[in-house]
Amino acid sequence: MAEESENLVSFYNMEAGPNLQFLADLGVSGLPTFLFYKDGGLKGSLAGTNILMDEITAETKKLLEDRALNDPK
């Protein structure tokens, strides 16, 4: 997915142990959690051990399609 969306999407991984307060501030209550941001705002999230790659792809595509509709470039 990262390769397909190069220069359009950034993916980050964070270790929970040393960042518990930060994760709590974000509202993360379960692992793994995927947070989807656009223009500095949280636009969606997925949490739990049964997340499918298709779900992650769908959330990412929604953000990219919204960009395409609203981006005059």
C-alpha cells in the first residue's frame, strides 16, 4: 500500500510501551489501532486484532479520493 501511494500517504508505526500517555491522549484504547489523518484532522480509525488489509486500503482510498475531488491540481 505504501508503495502504491508514494508521495500521497505516509505510514507510521509507534511502540505503545514508551508512548502510553500520548496514545491515551489520542484516544487509543486497543491495539493495533490505525488512525487516518488528513489536513491535520482525524478522519477515521480502525482498531482491533481482526482488521483486514482491505479495510486499511479502503480507508486510505477514501482519503485519497476526497483529495482528488477537492484538489484543483
